[in-house]
Amino acid sequence: AGSLGWNPLRFITYTGSPVAATPTLAGLDVFKGTISHNNLKDPQDPQWAKDPEMEGYVAWMNKDYPKPDIKNGYIFSGWSIAGAMVDLLKMCDGNFSRDHVLYVATHLHNYRAPGLLPGITLSTSPTDYSEFQTMRNMQFDGARWVLLPADESM
């Protein structure tokens, strides 16, 4: 499309948004202006370099991951999910019966998992345990994803 001079507004799902993945493969300049959404911080984004959670992730990668690919958003996502699972098990307070773990998992209120973007939480109920209450819209500026104002989020 770009080689034809056609520059429509492009959207991509969050699963293809890590900069080390689709934007780099497509070409950073070509990808500029694309809109996506996410609930996780991007480990490649310099705005999170001094973030305590990102520092914890980097320390873990350097300690426990052979040949760390710290900027890989998919690994960061797995780290976040694993951290959430650890938190969930701590909330079980030693009672790891199936019924109790399920009860705790379906009664979360404004839980914030490690690595989530600011303002994003998870609340569940026995009849609704869909993912997150919100995601943040973002636009690619040619180098990184820039979060759009929260009032423009989904």
C-alpha cells in the first residue's frame, strides 16, 4: 500500500503489536501511524526503563533466562501471567483445593497484575471472568507505541 502512495489508517490487534515483531518486520516507517491497543507495558519502550516492575522483569531475565531477549513482548506477557498466577495462589492463603482456587479467581476486584499499563485492572465474578476491564489505545510513532489519552481507550 505504501509503495502505491496509499496510506489508509491501519489497525492491528495487540497480539501483533510488539515492536520487535510486526512493526519491525513490516518496516518501522511503513508502520508509522498504525493504531492498536494493549494492556501490558512494552519491554522495548524506553518510557518503562526505570519502572520498578520492568526492572524486576529485566533482573529475572538476566538471572534465570539463558541468552535473554529482554525486549520480546511475548516473553514479557508470559512473565506477567506467571506473576498473576503467583499472586492468585498467595490469595488462596494455603487452601489450594480446586473449589477455593476457582472461588478466588472468580472474585477478583480491581486486581492489578504485574506489567499492566497504568489504570488497567482485572475484576471477575462467577459468571464473568473475561480478561481486563479496559485496554489502552496506542499509536505507533515510527519507533515506539505512544499511549493515547485514557479517555480515548476502550
